[in-house]
Amino acid sequence: MTDVTSRPARLRAVLGDACAGALALLLPVWCAGCDRPDVALCTECRRLLRPRVCRRPLTAQIDVFSALDFDGVPARVVRAFKEDGRTALARALGTALAAAAGEAVEATGHDPLIVPVPSSRRAFRRRGYEIAGLLARRAGLSPVPALVSRGTVADQRGLDRRGRAENVAGSLRARGVAGVEVIVVDDVVTTGATLREAVRALSDDGARVVSAVTVAATPRHAR
Ligand SMILES: [Zn+2]
């Protein structure tokens, strides 16, 4: 299926800022956070993407550091980046992710390998880009694609905590990380099922996962 909504973002990315003014006449743009016209991300919404890193337990040994609450404007911007092909938003979201990664690295005291959670094959075919990998690069990190998706995972939305865990069990495989310290990166943590599957796969390959970082975390009241 052709993703029509992603075309303007891709065109703008290709042609750059110089043509953005002329293109705006042909390709309408609106703020990803509040629908204000003629701006990809307005000043007010950009302010709401300022990171306030929170740290929560993911497993008995590992914490997840998240920069934003997955709610309101941050949630809208993440969805526009993921579902509408607005890849230019990765820079603003990456800035938030960098703050979370900074705290995670500081807590570790080492220089771990940054490994993004891969998209499912189906999601990658639909979007044409890796969500966590692109965010990590825009955060100024050097992600290493040591995790691969093996097969199809059904959409996690609408599943409860247990359903999500069963849905992702065995869906990831790691390679080349034996004896290496790793921080796992993803866009959003909800129940943590996907991140725990990533930790499982990396640990099975011999890595020592020290923490996880995400751009956003679903607020507890919404879980
Ligand atoms: Zn806005």
C-alpha cells in the first residue's frame, strides 16, 4: 500500500529548506503537535518536547530512562513521526532521546553499545525507515543494528500486558554482542514487553544489557 501522507515529508527532506517556502504553497504543512498551519513544529509544541527524564524499573536488574510522557503533544509528535512519515520530526524527538541516553550512560559509568529495537518487517516495509535507529542517530548516538526482527508480530495496540508479552516472545534475535555492554533504545515504552524481549535476545547472545532508553513512556495512569 502506498503511504500517501509520507510524500510531503519525504519531498521536503530531499529538497531541503531552500525549497520549503515554495513547496509550502503546493504541499501544506501543519504543526505535528497542534495543527497550527505553515509550521512543521511550532515554538510552543517544541517547548513541550523539552526532556524531563524519568527512570523506572524494566526488569529486576535494568531500568528504563524515558525523556517524555507519551501523552498530549509529545504523543502526537511521535505518532506523526511514526505513522505519517514525517521523518523531519526525528531531530526534535532525538534531542529528547539524547537527554535520556545521557542519564543512562552516566548511571552506567561506561561507554556501552547503543542497540535500537528493530521495527517488525511489516512495519519497516510500510514506512521505509527504522523508528528507533533513526531516532538514535538524530540523538547523536551511533546505533549498532545488533537486533533483528524474525518474522511477524501482530500490532501491540489493544493487547493487555500479558497479551503483549506473549505476542513479542521470541520475535527478536541478537548477533555479535557476546561479552559487550549494551543500552537498548526504543521510541516508546508502554508495558515494557518489547524492551524485555530485546533484553532477552541480547542476553541470550551473551551481551550484558545495562539499561534501556526511550523517547517517551506511557504515563502510569494510562496503562
Ligand atoms: Zn504546535
